[in-house]
Amino acid sequence: MDWIKIIHILCVMGWMTSIFAVPRALIYWKRDFSATGRQGPLGDLTYRLYRFSAGLGIIAVLTGLWMGWQVWHFVPWIHLKLTLVVLLAVHYVWTGVLVGRAKRGLFTQSET
């Protein structure tokens, strides 16, 4: 059980880091694209970071559900936690939409 918890914590930390790093990388990508007129290595880095973090998110959610089922039998507070996870997943999907647009050269969001 301790190994599952360790894997869960590490994957949650990695997923959370990317959830908030990818939007910032999109801003730098937009600036680079405006200056050079091409995608460049920053775009590739942003896309790879987004894609890599999907695996971390899936592992974090699966191990979290497994621990919730095995240990706590889904006590009432777990519903609040799962709601927050769903909100983060929605944010992650929206960030994916922005990454997809940026890959096509469409930067529609402002920097502020």
C-alpha cells in the first residue's frame, strides 16, 4: 500500500506541475512565434510536456481511486476531493485545446 501511495503522490506532483506550467509555456511559445513566425523548439517542448503529463494524470487518478476504494471505502469527504480532481481535469482538457490551437499557429488567448 505504501508503494501505491508514493506513486500516487509523485504522479500528482508531476501532473499539478504540468497543469500550471503548460499555460505559462504557451505564453512564451506565443511570444516566440510572434518574433520568428515559426513553431520552433519551444512549441515542441510545450507539446511534449502536455502529452507527457497526460500519463501522470491517468496514473494519479487510477492510484487515487484504488486507494480510496481499498482504504477509505469512499468516505464522504472523498466526494469533495474527486470534484476538485474533475475540475483540474477540465482545466487540463481546456489547456489541451489551447495547445492544439497553438500547434496550428492560432494563438487566440491574450497574455494577461
